[in-house]
Amino acid sequence: MNAERLALVLRLTGIGWYVAVCIGGGALGGWWLDGRTGWSPLLTLLGLALGLAVALVGMMRMLLSIFAADTDD
């Protein structure tokens, strides 16, 4: 495997981790806040929705930068 391919694989793996951390962090943060406020499951669902939105925007930006770099070469 050449260096360019390895760099692409690592970038795509990083995007996967980013998405997982955003969604999991949003859900866990909402769950934690639900335990503090007693508003279960409202804040868990809001945290999950926020995590999904952040993950989607971030993933799209990262993928667009990969595609842009690929077309420049």
C-alpha cells in the first residue's frame, strides 16, 4: 500500500471516529443532563439530534475536502 492510499484510509477512519464520537457524545451528554434534571428522555433525544447534526455537517466538510484534494491531483 502506497503512502497516498494509507493517508486516505486514515482520513476516512478519522471521519468514522468523528461521527461516532459526535453521536455518542451527544447522546451521553443528554443522558447525563436527564439524570440531573429529571427530564428523561427529552434531553437525551435532543443531545442525540444535536450530535447527529454536528456529525453530518462535519462529515460533509471532511469528505468535501478529500474530494477537492483528489480532483486537484
